[in-house]
Amino acid sequence: MNKQDLINSISEKSGLTKKDVESVLNSFLGEVTDALSSGDKVQLIGFGTFETRKRSARMGRNPQTGAPTAIPEAKVPAFKAGNKLKEAVK
């Protein structure tokens, strides 16, 4: 399912227009992005938690030459599924 499929599905189930659903979805995604970029986490009880995690610096290899290269530490987004979502997927 892509973003447009999600918008269509929510629109059909909620009775809202596609334009309204798209606006709400874009706002939600923007708020999650803003929260993660400022170091906060977004917790939706039963669904899951969006957070950032620190990935340590490490050594990697250039696939073309095989030469070792340093990969710097990075802050990466992560999602941990909640119990209700895990149960629904089973």
C-alpha cells in the first residue's frame, strides 16, 4: 500500500474527502518528522513508538575497491510496534 492507496482507503472508510484526508496525513507526517528531528519520540499507545536511535561509528568497505572506509556515527529514525499492532499482524 502506498500513500495514495492509504488516502483512498481512509477517505472511503471515514466519509471525508480525499483532499481532507491528504491534508491530515501530511500534517501527521510533518509533526512526526519535526518531533524526531528535535530528539523527541512519538508514542501512539497500542500502535507503536517512533523514535531516534544512535548508530555508532564503524568501519565499512568500499564495494568497488574493497578499501576500508570510516562510517561516522549517525542518528537514525526507528519504529517499535505496539502490542495491539503485533497481535493484529499475527
